[in-house]
Amino acid sequence: VKFLAFLRKRMNTNPSRGPFHFRAPSRIFWRTVRGERRPPKIPPEFLPGIFPIPLFFAPNPGMLPHKTKRGQAALERLKVFDGIPPPYDKRKRMVVPAALKIIRLKPTRK
């Protein structure tokens, strides 16, 4: 539902100018790391009663300060792929047990 609402956002006059909605898993992850632009924060006293407050919260602040030189350099060093490209397909794959979802779930969870 949230992703479909994200896909609905487009520019009225010229949609080719953005916002761009990447559908490849690698680009979705890249966008998660970089972050999205925040909508303007409007104080609740200026909002009419029909609009819910969560509409104005930031969607994703990102993981990097991409507007600084060091953030841009870090984003350039980030490599994302769909699948496993040739230089990495021969390497030994590793698993981080602490990051596995099944281990991190609470035992009381259904």
C-alpha cells in the first residue's frame, strides 16, 4: 500500500522530470540508503481538521548525508547489483547470523 502510494506521486506538467520510481530491487535498496526528500513540515495549528497529521511526516531520511562531500563519496563507493555479477559469483558467500530474521523474531510471535 505504501509503495503504491509512492508510485502515484508524479510531476503534473512533465512526468519525465521526476520523481523517479525505481522498480529494480537494487535501485530500491540504493534509494533506501540515499533517502528521499522530506515534505515540508506544517505545524498542526495550520492544518484543517480533515487532513491526518502522519501525511506530513518524513518518508525516509536515508542512511547517508548525501548533500555533503563525504556522503557523496560514500554513495559513489556503494555498489548495488541485481543478482551476482561475474567478479563476485566465485567468492565465498557469508551469512551474518545476527541479521537473520528468523533468529531475531520473538519466540512469542505467531
